[in-house]
Amino acid sequence: MLENAETRPLTGMDENTPREGLRAPPKPTRTALNVLALCFMLSVLGRGLGESFTVFLKPISESFGWDRAQVVSVYSLTALAGAVAAPLIGRMFDRSGPRAVYSIGLLLLGGAFLIAGRAEQLWQFQLSLGIGVGVGIAFIGNVPNSILLGRWFGPRLPTAMAVVYSATGAGVLILLPASQILIDHIGWRQAYDIFGALALSLLLPLLLLPWKLFSTGSPHVAESNATAVVDEGWTLLRAMRHHAFWALFSTFFFTAIGMYAIAPQVVAYLIDAGFPPLQAATAWGFSGVVLLFGMLGVSSLDGIIGRRPSVLFSYAVSIAGIIMLWLLQSYPNFWLLSGFVVCFGSMIGSRPAPDRDRPEAVSWPAGRHDLRRHFNRQRFGIGDRLLGRRPDPRLDAQL
């Protein structure tokens, strides 16, 4: 009897435990990969929709009889609006969480494209496609992605951000030809309506995701950050007092002016040179593919021949691409077009910043190589998270 009395509760516990016990939490690795996939898809959408303006430039200009230089101002406003919004997005992410940030981004993109489809004045395009799309892309772009991925990947964040950065190529490759096909069949206004509806249709699935789980982060990353807090004293203001900061800032600033003054007008230029619109859009879309190989190639070359020769090589290749683009106006052919796409497209974003493991690359203050790491990682919006400090979203976004 005693044996039966003792075994009954144990038996009951064995039967009920699987039903009443807590379910095993999802594996951190699987959740991290899901978060990475989400960030990748949002980047594909944001970058693809943003760069699609290069296909819409010519039909919009022709519809209203505007000078192309006036319409290009919309593209400039997109970049400017995203840059201005970045610090605010970092703060909002910490206060309201990723669900609110990404949702606002999709709402802005959807609304902006729907307004653009009904615009009649240049200022309306500047407000919708310029400011609205620029801020919307920033809300689903690198700043929130880097903060969210930093909670899951920790020291492996550069690899995760490299995957997300490749979304630029995927978005351009998919959405540029798709934009041209839509324009050819239904017109640019209806194409913008479809883009707006696409962004808004993704809002409900986005809201249903397990954001509480996604925003928590990996417990292993949280533990490593708590036990490895290092603060060497670098802040944005202190970095700005050092000449190396401004040297790197100037390099990126003037390179961006040179490259992105050409990029938004490439499709229109190729059409004027005699290429069919779809071929022009598809050719420029492939720049997103060669970009990945260019980034990997220049990085590898940096380790073989050194920093300065690899940088000079990348600029030489870009200049060769610009020369081919110029020749296309007089000699439109497949080989010059292919050479331009490979040379110019592969070098956009391929200029290496001084590496954290190579102190000789820049004359940083002795023992203060953290500043170099800081600038390097700000290119991906990573900042203090990789340094084991308390996240500072404002600092993440400002560089």
C-alpha cells in the first residue's frame, strides 16, 4: 500500500508535466537567423524602392516637361532626409522598440508612394518621394537593423550587417527591372500606386511577428556585454577634434558626391544613348550584383597589396567606368555597357575604411585605436554595441 501511495503522485506528475510544464523556448540561433532574415527583407524593400527612382526619373521629367536636374533634387532629398532622421530613429528604437519603428517606416513608404502617384507639382514629389521615402527607408534601414541585430549577434555583428548590406544589391536587381516593366505596361503613376499598396500590405504581417521575443536579444550576447564593459573615453565630440576623423569624413563625403551625382541619372542617360528602357534598367540593376563582388574583392586586395594601393585601385576602376559611360553616348554597345556596370557599379561602397587590426593605416593617437574601430563600425550603424558599452543610438546614427 505504501508503495502504491508513493507511486500515484509521481505517476500523476509524469502524466501532467508535459501538458502543464513550460514549453521549451526557441533556440537563440534560430531566432537570430529569423531576425537576420527579417532585416534582410526590409532592406531589400527599402533600398530597392529608394533606388527605383532612377527608373522613374525620365518618365516623370517628360510628363511635366521639367529639366532633369530639377527632378534629381528629389533623389538628393531622399538621402538628406534619411541622414537627418537617423539619430531620431535610434532614440525612438530604444524608447518604443522595433515594432513601432518598422511599422512607421512601412506607413511612411506606403503613404509617400500613394501621394507621389497623384502629385502634380515638383514640391509634391520632393515632399513625398524625397522626404517621405527618405525617412521611411531610414526607419527600416541600417540604424534599426544594426541595433536589433546587435542584440542577437554581438561580436559577429559585422558578418550579420554584411548580409543585410547585400540586400542593396538584391533590391536594386529586383525592383529596377520590375519598375520599368510596370511603367511600360501601366504607367509611372500606377506603378507608384502598386509600390504604396505593397508597403502597406506588409504592415499587418509585420505587426503579427513575435516582437517581444525579437527585441529581447540573445541571453549569451547580454551576458558577454555585461561582463566585458569597456569604455576608453571616446565620444562623438572627442572624435571630431581629431584630424583623422575629418580626413575620413572628407573622403567618404566627396566620394559620395562623385558617385551619387551620376547614379540617379544612369538609366535615363542609357535610354538617351539608344538602349531600350528595360535593357537600361536591367543593366543598372546588375550593379547591385557586382557591388557585392567589388566589396569582397577590394577587401581581399587590401590584405594582399595594402590599404593605399587598394584604395587607389578602386578609384581608378571607378574612373574607368565613368569614361566608358561617357563613350556610350557616341558608341553605344554591349561591351562598353558591361564594362561600365562592372567597373562603376562594383566600386560603389567598396572603399575600405582603416581596419581595426591595422594601426598603421591611420595616424591615430597612441593607444586609442578604439576611435578607428568606432568610425569603421559606424558605417554599418553599429557603434558602441561592438565595444561592449551601453548602446548609444544617437552616436550610432550621426556618423
